[in-house]
Amino acid sequence: MAGLELPLSPDGVEHRLDDGGRVLLRPIRAEDAEQLREGFQRLSERSRFLRFFTPMAMLPDEWAARLTDLDHSTHRAWVAYDPDAADVAPPGLGVGVARLIELDDEPTAAEAAIAITDDNQGRGIGRLMLEVVVGTAVAAGYETLVTNVLRENHRMLELVRGIGSPIRTTGDGPSVRIEVALDDASDEQVVQGALYDLLRLAAGLNP
């Protein structure tokens, strides 16, 4: 882990990336809705499709409101800002969002999702946010992390077959449900090894 103290305080934490840049990571707030919409516009068409499973030219206002005004109990989310981005007012340029959503019919399982703007992938922001997601899931007592990927993502499915336990897949439609059993792997194992690669691919992130 990156030494983050969880749960993150409302003010969040500033983290120094390997490239020397900074990122501010904190729980998402209702006032982040506009930044969420703006960040969505900086996702490539392919990244949007991998994240939402449907072509979308823009994020509807009602979606932005629903994705930022949260209870932070059954639906947790965090936003990453680049405070050094030029010509951008504080807190900075929105560069990523991570989510942990408890499943209504499975209270011991939660869906994990991460989205990083294309121009900020490869900087370690996705890994940092994944650490927060997994660490929070473990602390909250969830036994399983769930993510859904398109069946056409052959690279992902090949990776899943190569990992084996504690991962299993279900579904025979256009998407595949992938489950990571947290009781069989520590949060450090999830974010450091092949399980990290799995969730990174599920989020459509570059290395």
C-alpha cells in the first residue's frame, strides 16, 4: 500500500506521484458534479464505452448528480485532482474517479470501478485509487469485489483464466461478471500482483 490512512478524511490527502507530479485524492462531493462532467468529456470514446457499456457523447446532468451526491456508506466514491494543472482553479483538474458500491442483493459484495482520463493514464493514479477501493472494501468487511467487463475484452478474459482462484467469472450475455474473493487475498496482494492487472484492465486503464 502507499501508506494512505483510511478512511480518507473529507479534505483528502495529497500524494506525490512517481513522475514528480501531485494528486489530491478525497471523497467525492456533490459540488464535484461539474468537474465529473468535464472529466467525462476528456475520456476517449473507447474509454467511455468500456466504462458505461454504451456510446455516450456526454454525461447527463442527472447522472452527474446521482454519481456525486452519495451516502458514502453503501455507495462510496473518491475523486482525484491534479492541483498543478495550468489555468485551473482549485482544487485542480479532475483526473480520476473510483467507486465502491454495495450490491443490493449481496450485502457482502461490492462493485469496484475506476476511471482515469486518458491523458493522465500511466501516472500511477489508477493504482493509487485502487488501493483506496480495496483497502476500504477490506475494512468495511466486504468478502467479494465485483466488476463487469464486456465479453469482447479478450485480453481480460485470457488474464482471468490464467489467474484462477480467488477469481471466478459468471454470465453468458454481452458482459461478464468477474468476482475477486477478498477473504482469499490480502489487500496488498490485490493491488500488487495479477489481481491488480485484472482490475486495471476492467477499468480500461493503461499500465
